[in-house]
Amino acid sequence: MTKPSEMSAQNQILVLYPLMIPGWITPVIHAQNPHGGISKAIYDDKALGLKCFIDPWTSPMLIGDHVNILVNDRLIPEAGRTIGAGQEDSRVETNIPKGVLRDDINLITYQVTRLGGAPETSLPLRVLYHSLRPGEPAPAGLHLQLPADVIASGVNAARAAQGVLTGFDYVNRRAHDRIELSVGVAQVVRDVTPGEAAPGSPVVTQTLLTDTFQRTGNNPRMPFSFEVIDQLYNRSGRSPVTYLNVDLADKPVPEPLNLVAPTVFEAKELSGTQLNFEKDFYSAKFATVHVAYPGSAAGQEVKVYWLGRRTSYGSEVKTISHAGETLTFEIPRLEVVDTIGSRAEISYTVRLPQTTVDIPSRDRDITITRQRHHLKEPTLSADRLNIRAYYPTLDGNYSVRLRVYGRAIRSSAEIPITQALHTNIPVPQSWLTENRGEPVMFNYTIRKTGTGEPMIFSWCLRVTL
């Protein structure tokens, strides 16, 4: 039976002040004026979630008094506590489990229920919580943007005086984030304004001037990276590092890169855009590509690409030894043969020292003139024992020869053409055995019998045997 003194205590009207959260952040700025903020360090990073304390609602409290926690008007049963013997004058300690708080504003209250009484609700506590850190997941969510000319040529005194516009592109951008840019030993800090955090806003930028680079000193591999800390002190972690050449000494400015289109030596017609196959290439072993561009400097790596009618060929990488050097690359003959009567796109990439980015050049588009007859690529039978060579209606007697390019170059005998439109040519078993599992190229030629006319080359079939 309840004692009279306990009945009197139970009938008191309780004034329930908001619960208390150790380590919370206050003040915080938000349109809904929260009382404070919850960092991930005191919530997500804790095994039991968010620790909370409630002051005694009477002195002493009664054994059997029960308190429940509500978050956004939702009861959290596992956070409930009942007053036991010896706890009548102690603060109530509880934890809000992880995964309960939602992103942005949360309303936290508690209810006290006395034995035989109705629950009474505390004054609310309004808190701000960010479920995702700035840039999360880092570092993929953080991108430092720098001008292309600065990446290519670095920062000298004139470029520093002009100002280097730096962009900070990161996900989960919010007003009052603090961006900390590290340039070597120098640090540049700026806060994100509400306007910069609005949906659809452009990337946040900061212009770096001479004073910043003077603080860092000269460095051929100056590290640039940034980190974002929101107003709840959630840290993003650092962005990927970009290295730039910073040298404010008074010396000549490197010529900026201008990756003009390459030239093809054998493309001698139509201002270098047409390769006459029979006149300028018929007996050539390879096509010759020349690469020279303004801004070349020692240590730059160059690779040439030939994009034909169906495939792309990439050359070996060559390194510039001195500014203004012309590099020469050889494109295999068959890449040209496989483009007869069609077009090719030739380009190159440049990789600067201490970088991993391949900068593309402008393209050189050329056409390769056709021969008297157009010969499409051969086809290989399903059992790989026969090749079919195709040709149009011919004006006289012709012979056909098959060739394979694999571990070695093999040619068949010349076979007189006796059938219209196509000829089936047996593939020697020795060719298949020699190239089993290897990528090879087949093509064929036809020749007009008893004349000095040029051989006519087919396109290529590329297969793995």
C-alpha cells in the first residue's frame, strides 16, 4: 500500500526540464533555432549511441518511477529507465541508440510515469544532427579544382599575382561548413555561406594570391588538398592530393601547352588530310606520325593513337628530351591497310612529369584512298578450316593469296579465281597450331594475271585462334 508521503509526492505537478547531452555543440545556426547540435563523435562513433542525463524530477525520486525517451514523438523503449533502490537522488543516465536520429532537426523529450500516475512530458530539446559527413564518402566525395594552365605549367610570380582560382567540389555541402585548404605548410580557411550551400549552387571557390604562395615557399611538388568541417565538428577527411610546381623566382615563364594535331608523313594530299595508298604508301612498312607542339618540355610522356574503321592502335610511350623536340612514331602497315577507302583519326596524349593525367591533343582526320576494287574483310568458318575472300565482279583473270599475321607471317600460294564474288581458301592446320590461343590478323590480296597492275589489299579480320 502506498504511504501517505509517497501519495503526496506522486500528486506533485512535475516541472521536467530538457534532458542534458554531454559533449554537444552549442550554439549552432539553423532556421529552426535548435538548442544545440550532435556530432557523429558522440553518437555514431559510440558503441551505445548518444549518452543523455536527466536531472531528478523530485528530490528524492521514488522507487518505481519510470522515464521514457521520445525522439520526434517516437518512443524509444530501449532507452527507458526505472528508478531502483539507491538511485532516488541520482541523475538518470541513458543512451539513444544509433540509427534513431534523422538528418537535420530532431526533437527529443522524455516522459516520467509515476506508479499509478499518468505520464508527464518534459520540455523539448531541439537538436541538429548530420547523418553524413561533408564529402562522405571521402576521399571520393572531395574534388579540388585548379586551372588547367596551373596544372600544366605551375605557379610563377606572374600567375600568383593574377590569382589562382581554386574550387572545392564536395558532396553534402551545408551552410557554415569550414573549408581548410592546405598549400604546403600554409592554410587558407573560408566558411560556406547559406547562398553557396543552396541546391544547384556552383562550386565554392577561393582565389589564392601571392601572399599564400610566399608563405609556402618554392616547391616543385607543392601538395594541395583540403578538408571540410561542418558546424557540428564532423570532419570530412582530406581530399586527394594534387601536386603543383610553385616557383615565384624571376625566370622565364614556361610556354603553355598547345597540343596541336599530329601530322602523318605519308598523307601528302589535301593539306595533309588524304593518304594516297597506291602512290604514297603501297610499299611502305609503316605510317610515320610526327608529334611536335608548343609547350613541350623535358620529361613529358607522349603516346600516339590511330583510330581506324573498327579498332584503335596505341603506340609505345616516348619521352620528350628537350623543349621543341619532334617525336616520330610508326603505325603498323596493317592498320593503314585495314582503313583503305575509309578514314582514320590520329591523336596523341601528353602526360606531365609527376602526374597521372593524360592530356589529349587535337585530332588529325585523314582519308585513305581506295584501290581499283574494294575488298572487305574475309570471314572464317566456324570450324576455322576455311577463309572466304570476297571481291566484286572482276574485269579479267585474277589470282588470290591469303596471309596470316601471328607468331609469324604466313602466306598461301596464289590461287586462280574461278568463281564469281568469293573464293574459299583452306587454312593450313599448321597455321592454327602455331597460333592457338593467340590474336591474329587475316587478309588477302588479289592480282590481275599477266599485268603489272598493283596488288589489291583487303581489310583485315582480327580473331583469336
